[in-house]
Amino acid sequence: MTVPEVLAELKGTSRRTFYRWREMGTGPAVLKLPNGELRVWRSAFMEWLEEREEAAA
């Protein structure tokens, strides 16, 4: 998934928030491509979301 696709799934989360999570090590795992773009595996994204849901419960 691209960063815009991740943000669309999160409905309303800003790009800055995503990068802040990344800096803090609390965001989903990403793969950095040779051109500098980031990609998130859908499975890693879903796992990360489930962890956030469990933490919020």
C-alpha cells in the first residue's frame, strides 16, 4: 500500500501524523523503495491496526 492508501484507510489521519508515528516507531512497518517512496504491506497494516484496537480496549 502507498502512504496515501494507508491514510485513506485511516480516514482523516494526516501525512504528518503518519510520519510522526514512523519516527516514534509506533507506526506500521514500512518498506522503503530505491526511489525513496514508502510502501506498507497490507498484512503488516492490518496487524498494526489490530494491535491498536486491542490497546484501546
